[in-house]
Amino acid sequence: MYRYIFGPVLSSRLGRSLGVDLLVERICSFDCLYCESGPTVFKTQTRAEYADPELVLEELELWLGRHPEQELDHITLGGEGEPCLNSGLGRIITEIKKIAPQTPVAVLTNSSLLTSAQVRSELMNPDVVLPSLDTLIPEEFIRLNRPLPGIDIQEIANGLALFCREFSGRVFLEILLVRGINDSFENLEKTAEFLKKFKYDRLDITCMSRPGAHIHPAIPGDQTLNRWKGVLQQGLSLDKSAQCRELPVEKVDKLAILASVQRRPQTLEQLCLALGLDRKEAAAALNNLKQERLIRVIRDREQNFYTSKGN
Ligand code: SF4
């Protein structure tokens, strides 16, 4: 079983994306209500080699050697926590671009470390950076993102604006709206004002699409969503990533399924599409994993999501 590489997973923003986990454990500066990786176990803002860069790169080379025909839209640094917490981030990005020169490298971040000039400089090399900023209202930030005490949302916003001005790659911003928490008029007004200060390539206003660490999806109503989209997405490209191509059917690998659902709950259909699996065989493998008590099913909005969390 791979320790650092998972997926590919199907991402609505990045297409078929091979995940590289730079934390492996639930280590993050936040403990978001909606986190799909489960509750944060170690909340920190201190950078360290939480995953050894050499081992991460070795494993990626191994994976790419075994999947020569696999078509990827992105290799994405993310996983179980905030990837910028790994102090080997800059080196890992540089090396991935040598190992897989054809595949764009993307980095997901909660933006909290963009306050650091060192982190911003390490993030100059990926093709795409996907920072999130759910709210500019301190009370909403504390309630929704549950940051390490002392982290200030205005400082994060300043770091994000600086980064966007310095970075020459593509920036896909994300705002995840949770009903009754950050979908307020006040947040919309402040965010609209703030976003005028710098350039970015895309703004995704998203909602929870699977069970979160601390809450089930709490999706704002259509009127609220339309208001946010109307104000913030005016004149922006809303192109989603390339549709996923059909893959040659892969042999079902139970451990690859396990590694994937460890990072995010997924339905049978999502797993089949992302990993190129036969539906019947994948269903049998999931059943097997369930009987071995390695995964469980969460029922959410009439869909079964498979996860390894909470067993
Ligand atoms: S959603 Fe992202 S920022 Fe929030 S707790 Fe999970 S990994 Fe951390």
C-alpha cells in the first residue's frame, strides 16, 4: 500500500488528480467543520518534514513507473492536512516537475501559511495554486475553520493578496459556503471588496458535497448561492476542468481503494471513474473491505459514501 500517493481522485476543479499527501496524519492549522479528511488530530502552524521528501518522491516515481498509461490531469499536493506545513514543500514541487514534466502540479492550501515570505517563495513553482478563503469575518472564521488560536484572518488575507501579485502561475480561489455560518451579507460585501485588490484565474464558490468532519452538508439556498455567484463571479471564466476521459479498465486494487477513501469519502461511482475500475469488481472489493472492518458506509443525501474514518 502506498503511504503518500493516493487516487487518482475525481476532482470537480482539477479533473483526474493524483494525490500526494505531505502530512499522512491529520495535521493542519485549521479543524474545519466541513473537512472531508476527518477531525484534525494535531493542530499546528509549525513547519516540519511531516513526510520525508525523499520517500514521497521515491513513491511517486514508483507509482508513475507502474501506471505508464494512466492519464492524469494534475498531480496535486494535499491529502490529510495543510501541505504547506511540510518544510520540504519547495523541494518536493521542484523534483515532481522533473519526475513528471508532462503533468501540471497543483497545490491545495488553506492560505494560512501565505503570511510567510518563505512559503510564498516555495509556492512560485507549481502550475496551479488553489487557496481557500471562506470568510473575512473573524467570528465566522473561528466558528467555521476553527484555527489554531492566534491565527488572524486579516493577516491571512494580506498574505494571499501578496502571493497572488507575485505568482505567475494560475490561481483558482475557493470559497466554501456553509449555510448559517459564512453565507452572510457582511462576508459577501467584505469579500467582494477584498477580491478587487489582485488578479486570479478562477473563483469557485462551492458547497459541501460529502459528509464533513463535524457536520453533514449544510448547503445555502439557491437564492443565497445565486447572490454570491452574481456578485463575485461576474465576468470570470467558470470553465470547469477537462471532463474525465475513459480509462482502460484497471485491475481492482483493494489497497488503492483504501488509500483513496482514507483521504476523502467517495461513492462507488466516483471511485470507479477516478481509478478506472469495473463497477462489479469494485463493489465486491468494497464489500470485502467492509467485512474486514477497514471501511464503513456513511449515508448522505441518498448516496452511500465509503470512508476509512471512524472505524
Ligand atoms: S479542510 Fe483543509 S484546512 Fe480545513 S481542516 Fe481540512 S485539511 Fe485543514
